[in-house]
Amino acid sequence: MRTATKIRLDKYQYGELVDIIRGHVEAGLRHGAADDTTIARIADLAAGDARFAIALLHRAAERGD
């Protein structure tokens, strides 16, 4: 039996996370669906975790639809 190898990934910086979220907004939502304030709030809540940020964006988009 093999053991799992743990890989530690550094958290994203705030600006990097904003760029990631903004890219997802531009690629998948209609124009104006998420403003800079919303993107900043998601980045703050995600605290460097891009997967969590994308999940938050997804939930927000579902509720806003």
C-alpha cells in the first residue's frame, strides 16, 4: 500500500485572488453581474484560498440569478 504524498500550497495574495475571481466573472457571468466591491468581498472572505473564492462566486451567481 502506498502512502499519500502531502503537497503544501501557498495561499494566494489578495491581488492575485482578485485577478482570479475577476477572470471567472468576465468568462462566465454577464457584464455587471459582479462589481469590484463584490469581487473584493469574495477575496476577503476566501483569505487566499482560490477554490473557496470560486465556490463563493458560484453561490453568489446562483442566488443573484
